[in-house]
Amino acid sequence: MNYHAVKVIYKFEMLRAWHTLLQTIASPVISTSLYFVVFGSAIGSRIQEVEGVSYGAFIVPGLIMLSLLTQSISNASFGIYFPRFTGTIYEVLSAPISFFEILLGYVGAAATKSLIIGSIILLTAGLFVDLTIAHPFWMLAFLILTCISFSLLGFIIGIWADSFEKLQLIPLLVITPLVFLGGSFYSVSMLPPAWQTVTLFNPVLYLISGFRWSFFEVSDVSVGLSLFMILLFLGLCMGIVWWMFKTGYRLKQ
């Protein structure tokens, strides 16, 4: 393992975040506050509790997941796309480092940024509602696994995209709708039976459900199934990245 190479890539990617530190911190704080004003106050005044949890607290895991998924994809996709755009990716590929070490540097930095943002949102949410975390270890585990998994997805998108517009295509048209329809701001049990069945095909549901269980011990699907789904997604993304490097897909053109 070439730890020096991993460290260089990781530090370079993290330094880019420090240059936009105010934006990195201010954006999630402001957006979280607005969500609490709109959903927590307007809707929360009509829905007092969901499965024994106050509505304001109930939406916190969904809010964190919404930001984690979009930020993980955005950070990782831009991190690998920009070297492709400028041509510096060829210097990285010609260096004596493996694809796993390259992946560790880029994805590790993207996951770290997302983890920091998730922590900021969690602290901000604590200013609005009284939060209790029933299972801190599992909360952290779901948080880290989600950051890594969707940073890998972002890495794949960054290699696949051939324009800046395509970098935002999947996050905006696929991921964000799936998060909103995956029980972020409501319980699936509140839906009609037919829509409950349809929602089970939404992969984001399992992430949010497992993460919410770590807070309040309430979930729409079993925790074991949630954990299995995120590990399956993680393995699938790893396999796709390995194939991209093995075949040189859009990396050696």
C-alpha cells in the first residue's frame, strides 16, 4: 500500500474544501434551518407525532440523508471529473499506484467532507428539536457506510460524465426524488397499501429507515435488511469502479 500517494491525493482534495469553508458550513446550516421552518413548523403544527416521535425530530434523519447523498455524490464526482477535464488524470494513472489507492484518496476525501457536513446538520438540528440517539454506534456506522457508498457512486458518475451538466444529471433527476419519496419526511405506513409496496422498490428507503432506527428505534423495514442493502450497494459500486479501471473506461481515451 502506497500510503504517501493516498495521503497526497487525500490532502489535495481536502484543501479544495478549505478554500470554500464558509460555503461548505453555511449552506447546510441555512438549508437545514429552512427545512425546519417549513416542515417542522408548518407541517409539524398539523402532525404532532409519527410513530410516537415528534414530527420535528422524526424528519432529522431524512434531512441528514438528503444532504449526505447529494454532497457525497457532488464531492466525489467533481473530484475525479476535474482531473479528467484538465488532463492531469494521466499523471495519476501513470504513477506507480493501484486503482484502490487512487480510489482511497478521492473517495476518502469526499466521504470525509460529507461526514463533516452530516455532523454540522446534526448539531444544527439539535438547536431546533430535542434529539436522542438510541444507538450511537449504529448511527455512526450507517453514516459512514452511506458516505462511502455514495461517494463511490459519485466517483463512477465523475468518470462516466463527459460534461459539467452530466455531473448534476443523476443527483438532481434521480437521487433527490428518491430521497423525497423514500420516507424522509413521513413514515411509509402513512401511505395507502399500494404505494407502500411501490416504495419498497426505492433503495433509499432502506438507508433512511435504518438510520432513523438508530435514533428512535422505529423503522419501516428491518434493520438487518437496511444494513444488507447498503453493503450490497457498496459492493456493487466497488465492482463497477474496478471494471472502469481495468478496462480504462473513459480514463485512457
